[in-house]
Amino acid sequence: MKKVLLFAAFAAFAMTSVNAQDDSSGFAKSDIYMTGTVGFNSSTASSNVAGSVDVDNSGTEFSPAVGYMMSDNIALEAGLGYESADDGSSETTITTFSVGARWFMNPTDKFSLSVGAGLGFGSGTATYTGETYEDEVSALTFTIAPAVNYWMSDSWGLFANIAAFEYASETYSNNADTDEVEVTSTGLNIDLTDINFGMVYKF
């Protein structure tokens, strides 16, 4: 299954604490923060061929994460993710754990840029319409994504991932068939459907 790219993702929750600077926006060394995005996408694929049926595709994603500022510019991050996709003939759900780091160009400014890199490990299942079996799915991903960060106030901020380079490998296997199917993809996603939005709250 191709990774579902959300058309828009909204923040679920975000907090920062531990030695945060109350008199300025942004992050500083030793800050701890939590952030998360939740999103939904839906599309319909139509064909001009007579007798063809429109195909509805939908997906959801929830991705909380926690970070720790190792220095004024570099944070370590760990997160969980839940992703589901339904294309009408199959439904796939994957739960992931990821670790990574993020570099902030000017973390204390109201407007700043950052670049994050993360390695993710996932597992889940794929079920198929009209079939009695299901596949077990394991996934490995590596992503590099720049982001734009904007602090609306001392406590509230917004961020958006504006592009991403991603390598993804997914393996499908089931008890009825000893063969495994591995799907790999590598690409640079820079179109508008790949922008994910989030929010940060600091106190």
C-alpha cells in the first residue's frame, strides 16, 4: 500500500515545559515539548470507460510526538503514529514508532525554519473485500522534512511541513501463503497535498 498523504492535518494537542523562557517565543535548551497532528483525506477516482465504477479512497492519521531540546537549536523527538487507508477493495491499518531529530535555524524568533529527520518502524494488517484471509504488514520509513514555524504569541505557535524526502518499505505476508511481497518507494514530495499543519502550545 502506498503511504497515505494527508491533504491537511490539524493539531490534536501540544505542550512544552521544563525551563521554558516565559519572556520570549520559541524554544531554548532543555525545553520539553509534546505535539501531535490528526487528519483525514478523501478522494474519488473516476473513469470515462463505459460501465466503470468510481473508486472512493479515504485515509486517517494520528501522530503524537514528544521532543527534548538538546541544545538551543537541536531537538530529539520520539513519536507514535496510527494510519488507516481504504481504497474500496482493501483496508490497511498501520501503527508506527519513530525516532528522530530536528534542527531549528533560529528557534527563539517569531518566524523560523527547521529541518527534521526521522526513522519509523511499523506493523499492521491489510484486509481485502471478498477474501477470508488478511496480510500482516511491516513497514520501515526514513523521512527528511523541512518545516516553517510561526509563533502567534508567547504560548501558541503554528508549524507546517512544506516538503518531504521519504524512503518507505512495506512487507506483506499471510498464513495462507508463504510468499512475501515487498513494496518500496523513494521520492521527493513537494506538491500542496503533502503539506501537514500542526500547533504548539508553550507554558
